[in-house]
Amino acid sequence: MLKAFSAGQVTADVLAHLERRRPAIVGDDAAIRAEITAALEPVRREYAEYDLPDRYLDALTAELLGTIPARWRQVAEPFTADERRGFGIWRHGDVVARLAFVGIGLLASVFAARILPSWQKWLPFLFTAGAWWLPDLQIGSRRRRYAQQLGEIVAQMEQAQRQLERQVTTEDLIGDVDRLRAARARTESTGHESLARTESERPKP
């Protein structure tokens, strides 16, 4: 099966579509299913252009609708809730919060410098400097974890690829070959007719 229509690729495209509307639809199963169907429309149009067996895409669609809504909500709902709470970061990591983190880190560094060997005294101050970016590190960690969970959904769907491809029978493949031959014959016939017409219209010496 073409990569563009593989279970993994289509799942990744559908999840990307859902993510664009996540805050509005994450709690509504009907809306999620509607968005999955909408995301599959361009896939169906492109698939039809290749004149591939319908059974494969129908089976893939059924697999997506049977798997993605529950799996996506399972990870998207808690992430969205955390996102709305600012990931639990004090004051959502604003300037005041960042200055407070640096201040706390500086006090801790002064205390630590008294008990650390001289060659290690600079380490706490290095960590203090990084305290300004602590909210960014926390948010980045949460987002990476969420991206990993979405990747696990894609991997789960990829495992269904072999079963989905069994929907394409030998008769379908023979039919595809016949359709390709017919299309090629039509193209060649059109080309010959066009050439003959051009020759007939060319002025004779």
C-alpha cells in the first residue's frame, strides 16, 4: 500500500487535524468522530484518484473510528486540563514567578556554597541562572510526553497495517492491473488521434 494511505501516515494526519481543534472538541465524542470523518475526506479524494480497492480504505476508516476517539481522549483530556491550568506552574511562569525562582535558587546557592568544596561552589549559581527557564523546561517536558503518547497511538495503528492489507484480494489487484492497462490504452489512443489530427492539419507542400 502507498505510504500516503498507510495506517500510520493516515493516523498521524488525523491526529494533527484533531490537535488543531483539541480545546473545543476534546470532551465531545460526536465532535471527535465528525472531525475524523472530515480529516479523511481529502484522503478519500486522493485515494479515489489512484482507483485503489475501496475495501482497504473502508477497513482503515472503521479501524480509525474504532480506535482513535477513545485513545485520543484518554491522553488529550488530561493534557488539555493541565494546559488550561498552566501545567500547575505557579503564576503560569510569568515574570514574577521566574524572578521568585531565581531568588530562591540564589538563596539556596549561597547556603550550598558554604558547605561545598571550593571547586564546586560555582555549581549552585549555575543552576540558579537556569531557574529563569524552569517554567519553559516544565512545559516542554509535558509537551514532549504528550507528543510521545500521540506517537504511541500511531504505533498502535501501524500494527494493524498487515491486517488491513488483507482486505485487498488477488481479484482486486488483477482489477487494478486491468484498469491501469485500460487507462494506458486510452492515453495512447488519444495521443495517436491527436498526432493524426495534427498531421492532417499540417499544410501540404
